[in-house]
Amino acid sequence: MAIRQEVLEILVCPKCKGDIHLNAAGDGLVCEACQLVYPIREDIPVMLIDEATPLGR
């Protein structure tokens, strides 16, 4: 089960409060401003700055 669009519309980056979007693989949420990817585990977004990885990694 994927993350619902309604949930994606209300989530923001916890670091900058900016917009995020689903990555191409569907396994992370990308913040372009911070250049971070927040993982999605078992269909649950992990919106912790410490759990994010740099974009392009």
C-alpha cells in the first residue's frame, strides 16, 4: 500500500518546513531545498532529520 496523496499534500520537511515529493523509486520523500531524502519504511514516512540521507546518495 502506497502513501495516500492526501498525506503527501500535508507533509513538509521537518528541517526547513518546505515542500517534499515522492522520489522515483517510491521509497523516500525528497526535500530539494535541504537536499535530503526521508525514508519510507513499511508505508510509513520517517520524518526525522537524523534518519534522512543526502540526495543523490
